[in-house]
Amino acid sequence: MSQLKSAGAPRDYQEILQAICTELAKANRRGVDLNEETDITADLEVDSIAVMDLLFLLEERYDISVPLNELGEVRTIGDLSKLVHRIATEG
Amino acid sequence: MNPTGAADSRPEPHARAPFRAADFDCLAEALDYAAEGGGGLNFHGLRGERENHLSYAEVRARALYLARGMMAQGLKRGDRVAIIADMHPDFVCAFFACQYAGLLAAPMPLPTALGGRDGYVEQLRISLKASGARIALGPEALIPQLEDAGRNLGLALIGTVAGLVHVNGIGRQLEPLGANEASHIQYSSGSTTHPRGILIGQSALMANAKAVAQHGLRITPDDRCASWLPFYHDMGLIGFMVIPMSCQVSIDYYQTDGFARRPLQWLELMSRNACTIAFSPAFGYDLCVRRAASARDLDLDLSRWRVAGIGGEMIRPNILNDFARVFEPYGFRAESFVPSYGLAESTLAVSVAPLDTRITVDVVDRQALVERNVAVRPGTNGNGNGISNGNGNGAAFSGNGIEGRTDKTRRLVACGHPLPGHTVEVRDAANSALPERCVGRIFVKGPSVMSGYDRNSVATDGVLDRDGWLSTGDMGYLTGGQLVITGRQKDLIIYNGRNIWPQDLEWEAEQLPEVRNRGTAAFSIEDNDGKETPVILVECRTQDSDARIQLVSMVRSAVFRKTAIDCHVGLIPPRSLPYTTSGKLRRAKAKQTYLAKELECEARPRPGNNGQPSVQRTQSLEA
């Protein structure tokens, strides 16, 4: 996963992270602590339809397209936030 | 949302050459001919915008160029080329390059799971080994995975299709794969860990294409196809690339992963381009219905859609009814539904239901089906093997949806007559042909049947006899010459002498609002005496003990109420059921993992816990 590069990145990154946490909170019935380290599939047990719905929402909000083949290395909320941020920044 | 706005220009498919409905001896010949017309391929991005257009002439020109690049790698005729089946022009051109170069393309799947990189690399590696690929091609983004997968396998090249372009291979004469040779290797059969490559012959491929084009779908020059089906699956590769191309008609592609997120884009694409033919497994229609419920300002014209094909999994009529109800206001006609049956071992299609008619739902007596292996009208479960003249039908369904009435019946969808030149036989356990309405193992014979699994004569001998009969592994019956599928042979549960289709138990469990569609798997486990105990695994999101105990009890009682089967209910995490790459539930794999890991997933009283039920942390089935 690529690292943050641009100077203005952290603010946007935090916003994306927050948005993802807000959405995942709706499915977080076990009350797992949601942070960058939270494993989306293992800790939250989110099903594939919910993942697709989350991606749909993020893509609409940030006007991006997340290629599915990029998701293979996404496990944690932080991974996903970085990926979305990178794609949004690259335009 | 739609950068292109206007409809894509509609080429005249027969502008320069007369229409030919897939009557070719080999695939290269079909593309040579299509290249003389005006048709081609349109690839659309996630939001439906057109990203690439290639006329068939351009596909051919690029394929010829790439073919020389492949030959420059020092490959022998018939060597294998693994190509990750991305929905992109590069895949299509590389696939046809193999045809021109005399090489066998082996389309490879795309990754699908969140966090699934390691599993994907392993899956690729197994397939690369099994196929003996000499070249592995893929999109830029997946080259690291492809390199990991192909390490030390002695490949001549791992890289992108674009990279191949720069290889200089001039001067070699191209000898396309001919009528008596193989065409490619299809990996959509078998599991991901033990993939079975199916050697698709040119003659089988073209026979199936011709039968589907001329008889099954009656393709005309006015047709235009739309597809989100992946190219690594036979329905995507053959149904929605080979066949339309062999009829010189244009195709609109929408990304498979886009479809999962935005299923309605599939419909919008068809609306915008006046597409007439599209297929999906039933769950695709279901996804559209779900998304339409929350969609605003849908603006669709589906009136041109004349073939809404369904294939790839058991067809549940209620899903199609819902789809028709939701999309009829947009011009969709229920007469467009075309159920079909097929399998990759018979190239693609075995039977296609009649066009321009509503689906035929066969309402049969569940008890007779289970206990006597006969498909008879409800209310005729008396003696003998008598087949009702249909009088029982209305009675059983007057109470449509009322509990206790419909549970005595099963609603099965007829999948049409076998394609011309093909014969379907339903046989009993002793291999004797059965009369109509008797349920047995389905066998197919005809020009579309594969010559065998690739480099696996043991597996081939297991399904193909010396007379050319293919054992499909599916169970079903014939009625009026039409084929009806009831389930998979190997998944059959035998309980107290009764044949139980796991689909039945799953169906009942999935009727509960708490249980997700495709979120259950039923099978049986045997004790030492061979006695079978039915088990149903149910994906469960919540970790709340009380809710879990309640769910187990609800599922058990729902299944028992409807089927009189007292099954053991196991709760497993969401997403943990194993599916094949083509989306079929792998019950045998689920069972195997269940036994191996001795999943302690049912809420039950445990010693040392004051008799209170406890819930164990569950394991994922996909290790």
C-alpha cells in the first residue's frame, strides 16, 4: 500500500478515515473499537454485499473509481482509507 | 454520472458482408469474417461511461500483431498462455492472438475478496501449474501477483499485453488453430484448489455457438448484446464474446465489479444502446431489484430487450417475478425471460427455453419428489407413478404465499429443449434411462461435449463414457421434452431413506428475514454406521449470544416445519461460505472444512458454564 505523499494529505485522509468509520459503525453490532487498525473482514465480519455498498458510497462521495483488484491487500480500515485517499488524490 | 451522454453509435453489423450466424469451422475464421463488418466491442467504466471501443477489424489487427509477439517467445504449437481475464480490450486481443498463433489461451480469474491477495496468488499458481502455461499475461495492476504466482514455474514471460507489443516477432507465418484442434482451456469447472481445465475444441465451440445463435437465441443482424459476466467464466467468454462476435453483432461490456456495486448500470447500458440480449445468473436480477428499491429517478427503456437469459445456478421463479414487476414500467417484458441450462463441460449451453414466452414453472409435489423421485402435480402423491394432467396445479397455488399450502410443493423452472444435435438422458443409479417426470442423473451427448479435462484422464473417465455421454453431475427430469433441474447429484442428502436436496433446506432457512440469500449451506455428515445427519450452516453477523441462540432455534424449527428434517444448525461468520469461481456454492468443501475444523459454532449448553448456552468464536470456512 502506498504511503501518503502530498503535503495537504493528512487532513483529507482524516476525513476519509472518519467517513469510513461512520459508515462501518452502522454494521458494528459488536461494538468493536473502530480505528485504522480494525480489520474490516475479521473484526467486523462485514459481508461482501456490505463491502460493495460501502465502496459504492465512497465512490459516489469522492467521485472516484476503486478498482476491485486493488482490494486484495486491503484488510484494515486504515488500508481502505489510504487506498481511497490515494485514488482521490491522483484524480 | 454519464459523461458520454448520448447513445453509442450503432454500427451496421452487415454493412459490408452478409450476416452469418456462427457457421464457421474455427474461431479465427469467425473473427476474420466479423472484421469485414462494422460491429465491435464497447467497454464501459464503473459509471457506465464508454472507455474503449474496438471494431472487430481492430480486434483482429491487434490480435495478429500480438500473435507474432507471442511466437517470438519460442513457444510451440499448442503451448499454453495464461491470461488474466480482465474485462478489457487487452484480454480479448490476447485471447484471439492465441487463436492466430496456434497457442491455447487459459483465461485466469480476477481477485474478488477484500484482503484476499494471498489466496488469489495461490489460486493463480495452482492454475498456472495445472495448465503448464508458458506465458502469463495480466493487467499492470496485477503483475506483482502474477509474478509471485509464477515464480520458479519456468515461464518464458510474465507481463502485460502492452509489453508484449514491443516484442519483435516479425517474419513468422501465422497458422491459426484449425477446425480439428483445441480452442482454449476453460477453468470454470471444479474448485479453486483443484481446478479442472476443460479442453474446449474448435469444433465443439463452433457447434455450440451455431446452435445457440441459430436455434437457442435466433440472433439476427439487428441484435446487440450487453454483458457484465466475467471472461473467465464460460457464460462471459463464450456466451458474450465468442457467440456475438461469430454473428458479427456488437457487444457492450460493463465491469463485473461495477455490476456488484451498481447493478442498475447494466440496465442503463442496455437502455442507452437499445441492447436486445443479455444473460445473468438469477442473483444478478435479484441485485437489480434490491438496488432499484433505493434508486431515484430511474430513466430506462428496456423495451428492446428480447432475450433476458438466466443461467448458471438454480432458477428461483420468485426472483424473476420480482424483476418483471419492478421493471415492467420501464418496458421490460416477462416474455423476455429465457431460462437455460448448461455447463462448461458441454462448452456452454445444453438447453435454452423457448423464446417470447413466459417462463414455465413446474409445480410439483415435494413429498413425491423427495420420497419417490418423481415430479408429479401436487395432490397426486397417492399411489403409483401416475402423472397428473395438471388439475392439482390451481388448487395448490390458490393460496399463493400462504404458509402450509406452498410448502407441500416445489416450484421448478423448465430450462427448455436440448439444442439441435444434442441428446439429454435422465438415468437412474443403475444407468438405465428413465421416462419423463422421473428424477435422475442428467447425461448429455452431442457435438458441444468436451473431449476431456486437460491432462487429467482420471477426471475425464469419471464423467465421460466411451459412447460420448457426459455425466453432468446435475439431477433433474424431462417434461414434454424440456429439461428441469432439481439439484446437484453429489450434494444429495439421504436421510432416513429419503433423498433430500440441500437446496430445499437452504431455501427454507433463507425464507427467514434474518437469513441472507445465498448465506446458507446444507449437507449431511455420516456417523460410523453411515447414518446421515443433515447439517445447515448459516452465515450470521451478530455476536450477541441471545440473538444467536434464537437464530439457531428459528432456523431449525423453520426447516423442520417445512421439510420434517431435524437438522443441526451451525452459525458461521458472514462471507465464509466457499463458492466456485463461477459462483456455485461448494457444499462439499463447506462440509469438509466443517468436519476438519470441528467448528463449534452452534449455541448450545456447554459443561462448566452453569448450563448456560455459550457461543464459541467461529472460524472462517475459507482458510
